[in-house]
Amino acid sequence: MFERFTDGTRAVVVEAHDLALELGSDSIGAGHLLYGCAESREETAGGPLNACGITPAAIRRLLPRVDLQPTGHVDAESLRAIGIEYQAVRAAVEETFGPGALEQAPDRRVRASRSRRPPFTPEAKQSLKLALRVAVELHANSIVPGHLLLGLLRLDDELVSNVIAQSGTTVAGLSAAVLSGVSGAP
């Protein structure tokens, strides 16, 4: 399936991957893919989303951030046992040096985990399969970002549904806008 992805669709997946890692997620979900579509400069996905007010920033606000726990020789439970609250220390450091200050110089184990390729969640995998199905139904030779977005819209995902509902549009309305854009896609 991935061999049928256009460069624009690959860029969507790379954006999703990067955001998942940035937020500390151990997998790439439908919300990350939706973010990648909104971030896309390719008009079959980014255009219709942005026209409906669905921006990367709006999607990002709804995605959970996983706080990285201390790594290496630091153990939050051990620190707590001697009266040191790691989260309080972390908050004080970030107040002084800015958000993410403790992540700026991660040890090798954290660096290795950030360079890995997190797997797709079952919902994200399903949306990729649905994107292929959409491309086949439309007799397209390749999968463009709009096909991926249509796959996400066919998926019954809570976060995707919430983003669309908050924008004031409907799945049907957004699907129609995307379909008109992908009708001429290769």
C-alpha cells in the first residue's frame, strides 16, 4: 500500500510520526494522521480542513501529551521515598528554564526511543486501509492526502469526530469538499 503513496501522502505520515514522538506517544493514532492532513500543503487534504477551520493547532490541542518520566538512574518512586517530588522539581525547572527543559539533553535510551518508528494504532491502520479502498473506488493510481483524509472520515474515531464537530461542519460536508478535490487526482 505504501508504494502507492504520493510524496504528499508520505509527508502527512511523517508529520503524524513526528507529532506522535513530540507528544511522547508510543504509537501513531488517527488524531496524529488528521494533524498531518491538516498540516499538509497539498490541497486535497489541508485545503478542505483549513477551509472548515480545522487547523493543526486545533487538532494538537485535543491530542494527549504523555509526560516523559525520569530515565536512567533517576527513579521517581525512590526520590519520593526520600522526600523529593519529581513533578515539583520538574515544574520548578520548567518555570525557570522553559517547557521541555529536561528533555533538551536526553540520555541515550530516550534518544533511541525518539528515533524509533512508533507503530500505528489499530484505528490508524484501519484508516490507511480505508484510504486505499477510497483510491480504488475512485480509480486512482496513487493515494493522495485527500484519500487518507477520506479514510479518516470513514473511520468511527472519537477524536476525529470531536474535531469535526467542534469546527461546526459535518463529516458529510467535509467529505464532499474532499471528494471534489480528489476527483482529479492521479
